[in-house]
Amino acid sequence: KYFTEMQSAVLCFLLLCVGVSASSHQVDSSISAVEALLRRVIPDDAHKFRLATLPASEKDVFEFSASDGVATVSGSSGVALASGVYWYLKYYCNCQVTWGVNGTGDNLKVPNPLPDAPRQRRQSPVEFRYSWNVCTFGYTATFWDWHRWEQEIDWMALHGVNFPLAFTGQEYIWAKTFESFGLDISELYPFFSGPAFLPWQRMGNMRGWGGPLPWDWMVEQATLQKRILGRMREYGMKPILPCFAGHVPDALTRVFPHANLTRSARWGRFDNQYCCDYILEPTDDLYKTIGKKFLEIQQQEYGTDHYYNCDMYNEMNPPSSNANYLHEASKAVIDGIQTADKEGKWVMQGWLFHSGFWSYDNTKAYLGGVPDSDMIILDLNSEAGVLAFRYDNYFGKSWIWNMLHNYGGRRGVYGNLTRIATGPIEDKKRAGKGMVGVGFTPEAIEQNPVMYEMLMEMGWRDRSPNVGTWVQQYAKQRYGGSTQFTRAAWKGFYDTVYSQPGEALARPSYHPSCSMEGEPFDMTNFVSAWGYLVKAAGELTPNGPFNYDLVDVTSQAVASLFDDVLNMLCWEYKEYSEGKKSNTEALKVIGNLAAYMDAMITSLDDLYASDINYLLGVWMQKAAYKAHNNDTLWREYIFNAKNQITLWGPQGNINDYAAKSWQGLMGDYNLQRWTMWLDAMYNAVQANVKFDQPKIDAEILKFGMQWDASNKTFISKPRGSPVTVAKRLLHDYTTMPANFKKVAHTDSPGDDIVSKAAWSKNIAELAVLCNMNPNCKGFNSDGWLKENVDDHRVGSKADLYVKIE
């Protein structure tokens, strides 16, 4: 008995020592990780920060204070520590870290000495602060190297992310898994897509397009993933790894001829060569066997934090709505996970529930196959409306409130800041314990940084900030100072583009046609805000973030004006096609407007050329680097890079979905497409025949294929000055021409150039638009351009502007 008691005491002591040692190691690792981050981000000031730990907590905590030139920061994890550092840098040093090539999104001029700060403490209202969408790995991170990943993981830590999706390097694991079942690597080439399309191959939407995927790519990405996971874990993050959702290569039928396989539904108009993956039925015993093997191999290579993501039915419906089938389908996924990892939990994107298939009963049956404690659902675009509330808080499952915001990486200045500042707090009150996190799930990042700064602060706030005040603080942090013009500019941006739910118009980046894209917004006040930002360049020294914003805002202003010109052109053709205008009359207007549209596209290309964040050449350079001087791989990767942002498929399957506002893409690809389209319309009118849109679409598609396959390169270093180009464009499009006379409180009803008012009500812009159109004789202050202004009606709320011939 004595020896037994002594053995128990010794064992308890040893276990306690091991626990203390492990805890101590975690603490040391977190502090070391944040110290290294400081040396990377603010090397000259890193020594001024003293870091300490707080007790671990389910909901992270940070504290900070500063005096006598030293900042002391404590946190319950590495992420909490980094977040405390960033909160101090933002709110006491007027600094900011946002996306930008080579650090051009950062303002890190730290005051010397460090400003004093009273002790502050913040506790996250949620357990998880999530990041990324499965598509982000395609639309943004396809060609990232370790240097870029290191920057991003630092960004995540500073912004509080502790629950990141980590999908890099999984093809290596899939290859090893299928090899273990007797498949040869050559049999996987028709299965794996090219690098730029892997997210959609992983979800079973398509296969093989852009491939074959080289084995060297898989190995290199696996090596990269180990570094990614290592750094994330140093900060105390819990990376989410992939799991098996049933999508398998055709060659599996050779090894398992009796496997219960069905073809997935056609997606994105891909033909049989690239569509319709085999899906292994969840009820087949092989499903669990493959899922188990995949996770075992993945754990051997990457370790695990016990969270896994896979999506069975992304934009595809199940083959049956039978309640038992749906229940067993989800049960098969979690069983496959927990056979390999007893602690494993399934993190599932909730995007599928937007489909009409997912009725209340179907969703309840599907989610019912997984115990509540073993699943977390990503409510993917909560800013547009929380799906969880449609399904009784996902029937008891935990879920995370996410801002989706962006589709395909399309550029535009837009978002709803007030919704982001209030939604997570209001919806958590309604959801109770069910809502366990806040995060962001854009299909691409590196755009609209203001939206993501606000969103990630909501992971540390239990009350909404005053958004107007917050926006002014944001601008000050971004530019390192505040002026009357930056304040006026950002008030205008908040009142217009950052108070709208949908994408802003940006037509020149899309396929030429008379159909409109995006959501209209208050162009009048936005144009005024643009003018204030241009003026601010004379009051402060433009830094990287200022130049980024100036290009973004100028691009939006010109692109939106382009839509008004396009409206005039399309309406003129409509009038001609209906016999209301002769071809001679129409040609004069169409020819004039076409020349202006070409000039606007060229001007946008000049604007993008002035900032490194808007260069097609940078995207292509990253793709080329991955080829490691192998000509065959260079051609494949460059094709992947170009096809994704243009045709997105062999036949323009998802044409322009991932269009970007980049130099080269605008001035080469888009200019040629629009010129072809405008010439075809002009020639049809000149020949007095109907404009054949399908015919020109086919010709533009052929051009797109040739462009994607070409070896043409583009600049990867900026040229010119954003301020210079923005000033020129502001002058060209918002300077009031002298050839108009104002007639106050007067209108001229009828005889409108277009059947709707212009987006902009800015008087100078309306005058510029009127001068572009030879038929325009004037306009009113409500945005209506006029072909005739002879009929004056006095007493109107509007003013009339008459062109002086």
C-alpha cells in the first residue's frame, strides 16, 4: 500500500510537471511569435514593447498600457497578444496594417517616443474569429509563396483571427490517399485541375480544367503548408484542415468496380471532359474508409487541431430529398472524420442552404446526422441576412457570423459599414449561445480594406462603435494624419458607397453588352468626395494606403461615368433599331460616344499603371515564379492566371466572374473587346442592318481564347503618379464646361436622351456627358439629358441647363 501511494504521488507530480512544462512552452511560443512579428512589422520600434501572458480563456483577452515610451501588452494567447499590440498601434499611434504589395497597404510611422495610453482591457465576445472562403485560395492565393503567406498570417494575428481555413497542400494528401488504394499518379491527372481552379475541383464542381497538375506543384505546396501551419500554431490559432466529401477520380472504378458512384450535376456549363465528378455515395462503406485514410495521412504530414472542412453539395443538390438519405449523408462525413480523429469536428460552409432545395425539413434532416457538439456552420454571408434564423439557429448547431462581401475578386468600392458594425452584436443577442464566432468569407481579399478593419474589430467589441467617428479614425490611421479634405472625403464615402448592400457599378471590366452590372449608388456625393480626396494630396504626403485609395476611388468614379455613356450609346441604337432614328443620325452619336468610351478605358489603364496593387503583371509574375524556369510549366501557369480572370473555363463558362481592375487587363484585353463590340455596332448601323450580338460574342470569345494562350507579358512595376492621373481625370470629367446656361427653377419635360436619369446628378458631370452626345441640347439637375429644351416650364424644383451652340 505504501509503495502504491508513493507511486501515485510521484505519478501525479510528474503529470503536473509535464502540464506546467507544456503550458510554459505554449506561453513562450506565443510571446516569441509576437516578438518576431514586431521585428518584421516595426523593426525599429519592436524593442519598445513588453509582452506578457494572461491565463488562457475560452474567449480571448488582451490588455495594454503605455508610459515613458514603453508599451506593455498582455494576452491570453499569441493572437490576443498581437491584437492588443495592433489596437494600441491603431488608436494611439495612428498606424494601420492592411493589404498591399510590398507593404504598400501599411502605415507604420510609429511616433517617437511611444504615446502614453491608460490601461485597457478587451475580451472577445466570441470564441472564434474566422477567416477565408474556400474560393479565396483560388481567386487570391493561388500563386503565393512563403513570404506572402507570412505577411498574411501576421495580418491575421494582428486582426485577431484564431480560426483560419488552411487548405494549401491538400492535393499531395489526396494523391497519397488514392495511391494507397492502388491508383497511379497518372490516373489522377484528369481529376486534379490546374492551380488557379483547385477550389472548385476540391468541391466537386469540375475536374481537370487548367491541368494537369504537376507532382512538383503538389510537393512544393505540401512543404509550404507545413510552414503555414507551423506559424499559425505558434500564434495559438486553430487551423481548419480539409476532409473527405465524397468526390473521387474516375479511376477509382478500376480498383472498386462495385463502388456505389453517381455523377454530380453539371456546373458552370462545363462539358463532359471537365464536369460531373464521380461522387461516392455516403452509404457505401468505402466512403468512411477513404475519409479515414485521408485524415490519417494528413495527420502524419500536417498534424491536426481537430477541425475539418469539407462541402458535399456546393452549388449542387443531393440526388435525393429523402430524409433518411440526407441524415445518413452527413453522418457519413462525421463518422469518417471521427474514425480517424475521435476529437474531430466538422466545420461546414452554409452556402448550400441558399439553394431552394434546402427546405426547413430537408435541412433539419441533413444537419440531424451530426451531433450538435461535433459541427460548426459558417453562416457565409450574414451581412445580407443570417440563414441560421431561417432554420431555428441551425437546429442547435454552433455557427459563425460571417461577412462574405466579395465575389470573384471583382474590384469596386462598396460595402455596408453600419451593418457590419451592428449585425454581429444584434444577431448574437438573438442567437444566444448558438453564435460562437465572427469572421469573413470573401471569395477574394486584397480589396476594400475598410470593410475588413471594421469586421475584425467586431471580434473584440460588445458594443457598436459610432460608425461616422470610426470612419474618421480609420482614415487618420491610414494616412498618418487628418486634414479637412480627408475628413470630407471619408464622410462622403461612408454616406455613399460604404452605406450600400451590393456591388458598385464597374462596367468596363465586364463583357461588352448593353446589360448593366452591379448596384447604383449616390454618385453625386461620391464624386464630391472623390474631389476632396484629390485635394487632400496637396495637404499631406501621399503614402501607400493613400495612393491605393485614390486609385480605387478614381477608378470607381470613371467606371460609373462609363456606364452613363454606355446607356446613351445603347439607347441611341435602340432608337435606330425601332426606326425612330435614321442610320445617319445614329452613326454620328454612336461614333462620338464610342471614341469617348475607348478614351475612358485607356485612361483607366493609365490610372492602374500608377500603383503596384493594380498591375496584371504582378499576378502573372507570381504565376511565372512558380514554374521555376520550366517553359512547359510557365505556359500552363500563365494560362491559369489569365483564364481565371477572363473566360474562366474553355468556352467562357463563367466569363468575367473574376474580372479585375488591373493595368494590362483593362488597356489590352478589355480595350480590344470593347473596340470590337463598338466597331461591330457602328458597322451594322452604317450598313443599315441589325447588330448581331451573338456573332460578335463569338468573335470576342475567340479573341479571349487567343489572349489567354498568348505569351504577352505586362509591366510589374508601376509607372506614373496616382495623384497626377487622378487630378487629370477629375479635371476632365468634373470641370463645368463654359457652354451651358442655367435657367433656375425651370424644366423642359419630355424629349429625354435616355429613358432613365444618369447615375450622377453632379452638374459638371452631366454637362460633360451632354457634350459627349451631339444630340444633347441640355439637361436638368435631376440627371435627365435632353434632346430638346425649347419647352420651358417655370416653377420646377429642378434647374435647367441649356447648351449654348
